[in-house]
Amino acid sequence: MFGIKYIKFDAMTHVMLFKNGKLQKEGRGLSFFYNSMSSSIVASPIGSNDVQFIFNESTTDFQMITVQGQITYKIEDPKKLTEVLDYTVDSQGRYTNKDNQKLKQRLINEAQTAAKSYIQSLQLKEAITNAKKIEDKINEGLGASSTSTSLGLEIMSVNVMAVKPTPAMAKALETQTREALQQEADAAIYDRRNFAVEQEQKIKESELNTEIAVEEKQKQITEKKMERKVIEQENATQIREMQVEADIAIEEKRKQLIDAKTENEKKQADAKRYSLKAQLEPYKEIDWKIISALNNTGNSSKNDIAIAFRELAENADTIQNLNITPDLLQSLT
């Protein structure tokens, strides 16, 4: 009615109310009545916003790549922004033109300009593997850009999501990489087989060294056994020699003992002979018959008969006949 309207904005929107070309109100999250016939409202978002970008560039080896990423920014000075771009809204809070889209395109253009010279200095393989460096270049370019300053923007972050070659080149790189990986795999298999052969050789050498060591130990054991046997034989020989020497010594002692005994017995016999000789010396000149008669103290008839036979034997050459009766022999026996 009479063009009077009410409008309300959220706290993340900076609002400026102009009436007849003059600023009437300004601030965040305002709500007010206004005359739509003589007033205009400018509303700029002051929160962070994201801009998706994608652009193509050529590398130093004339290969096209696609850079895809995102820019996060916020409007630091809404007045500067509204002086350059039209952010007028209608009674429903909708923008009356597409200047807000121009802001995004300008940021994308600045990002591409910042990365252009760096990308063109890289080979294809270097470009697709240096996304972080491209990201840094874009961030530095936007931070130092006069466009960002004139629009009152603050660049919060830049993220490069992907750096891709053309599909044909990607397939070629995949093939090349696949072949390189296959060669590396073949080389790895070859190295692994060589390593296995070397390990097997080392194992065999270790086994041979072990067998040699075992044989050497066995040889040492055999030599030690032989040395021990030799020592045992030498000890046994020495023991036998000692026994023989002991036997010889014993026999020598025994011989000396026998000689001493024989000498003693000889001396005893000589003493007895001398004593007997001395005892018999008085009877040397006496007739044996007298001695026999003296010794016959029992008057035995047998002794008499024996003496008689002795005398007969002594005078046998003069006897012509001798008769001995059985009774005599019986009595003698």
C-alpha cells in the first residue's frame, strides 16, 4: 500500500538502504520498512563463500591439462564490493541482476592467470604431479591481486582438487606407466630370483662350511682319540716296564736272599762238617767193629747177624759154600 514494504535480512548479510540516492541505513542483519517507490536496497553476503573453478592450460611440451579446484573467500569490505558490482535486491531479497556471478568469474580468471605462467614452465608429468605447487601459486596470485583488493575480498584458502591431462594423453601415460611398472615388476622378480639364488648359494656354502667344520671336528676328535690311545699305550708300556723292573728288583732281592741263604747254609754245613769231623776224628783209627760193638748197647741179634754177613762179604773170595736156611731169613725179616 503506497509502496511501503517490510524486509528482513539474516545476520550474515550486510545491508545498505538508499533513498533518493542517499544512504539511509547500513549494517548487518537489518529489518525495516521502506518505500519501494523511492528506495533501493543493496545486500552483500559477508560470510565465507566457495567458488568452484576449472580451466585448461598448456604445458611447456604443448600438452593440455585441466586444473580443477575451489577458492574460499569472504567479503571483507562490503562498500568496496558494492561500488564495483551491483548487489541490489528486490522486495523479496532476490538480486535484480547477475553481478554476483561476475565476482566468481573474476576470481576464476585471477586464479588461472596466477597459475598460467607456472604451468607453462612445466612438463606434462611435472604438472600433473605438482598440484600442491600450483595451489600455492594460485593462492599467492589471488592474495597479491589488485582485483581482490578493489573488490574488498579476503582469500581464505585455495584448494586444487585435480590436475588432469586429456583422455588420450592420460591413456598414453597410463600405458607408459603400466609398462614402466611392469618393467619394475619384472626387475623386482629378477632381483628376487637373483636374491633367492644368492641365498640358496649362501645356504649351500654354509652347509658345506658346516660339513667341513664337522669333518674338521671329527678329524680332531679322531686325532685326540689316537693321541689318547698312544698315551694309554705309553702309559701301559711304562706300567709294564715298571712291573718288569719291579719283578727284576724282586728277583734280584730274591737272588740275593737265596745267595745269602745258600751262603748261610754252606757256612752251617761247613760248621757241622767241621764239628762232625772234630767229633769223629778220635774214632778214625779205631776198628769199626769195635765201634759197632760199642754202639750195640741192646745186644740185638739182628746187628750181630748183620755184622756176620758183612764179614762173610769181605771174605767172599775164600768161601766155597754158604747155606742160609729159610728159617734164618724168616727170623731176619
